[in-house]
Amino acid sequence: MGSLDDELMLDAEEDVREAEYIRGQLSSELKERFKQDEILLLMEYIVEYYVESGVLDSDDDEVEIDLDKVAAAVCKKAKDDGQGDYDPADVFFIVQADLDYQEENL
């Protein structure tokens, strides 16, 4: 079994791969607007939303996720944390790409 440091390093590498995937899904305009560090931050907020909302606790095989609602919550969290004032219409595409990545890799 690997050490905690090894696991954390693997998680960080996976996050970078996911962020690169998300950037690859964005329009040229959004790629310019969202740097990798911002996408990584927004990914954290997305996961936080899923955990806190109870979406992940569902026993249903098919869970409906309202991407607009997730994007709005992520933008609110970023603003509340002093991390920036993001447009939910733009963050929607990051949320969508994040979900696509999760569906392809889980």
C-alpha cells in the first residue's frame, strides 16, 4: 500500500488531467478566461456542492443533476470565499465538462 503522500500526489495528478480535459472542452474565449488554477478551484467547489447537496447519497442508478443549479452554487461559493465573481453561464460549461469527465472515468 502506498503512503499518504503517494496517494495525495496521485490525486493531484488526476485533478490536473481533469482540469486539462475540462479546458479542452471549453470554447477559445472561455479557455482564455479560465486558467488552470481557476478550473481546479471550481472543481473543488463542484465536488463540495455534490457532497453537501446529497446528490452523491442517492441510491438511484440515474441521478438528475441540474447543471444550472450547480453552476450558480459554485459561483456563489467562489464569490463568498473572495475567489472571484464568475458568471454562472460560463461556469455551466465547466460543470458540464466536469460531469462528462466523471462519467467517462468512473
